[in-house]
Amino acid sequence: MPSLTIHAFIEFTAQELNVPVANLHEEVLYKAIPTWGSLNALIYLSRIHSETGVLLSSAELSNLHTLRDLYERIISKQHDAQ
């Protein structure tokens, strides 16, 4: 994800969770995505880390709800690392 915009993040999420991008938007509850599960969550966190350099813990993930929440946490952690 060279330039992490909310739209790029939603496209990334759609690809990683194998769902049509048209089904996702900022306020989607990521745990309600049909392909979401504990194994996919770990893979997703790993892919976020490899693409953005941001390591999210499962504890952090459990406190977030929407794709926007996830996106904002990633952006916040990227800025903190600079």
C-alpha cells in the first residue's frame, strides 16, 4: 500500500478477506465480514504488518470495530513511529 488512503485500505481489506470491494465501506463492522474468523484475523494482521510496517496486537484489534477504526489506528501508529 504505497499511499495509505481509506480507499486503498478498503481495497486491501477486500482483497485480503476475499470479498467484493463494493460490499465494504468505512463503517463496516469488520467482524461482520463473512470471511472474518480467528485464523483470517491473524493472517490479516500479518499482512497489515508486511504492507504498512504497523504491528497491531489482537488486543488492539478487539477494541476496534469498523474499518475506519482499523485504518485510523494504522495511520496513528505510522505517525508515532516517525
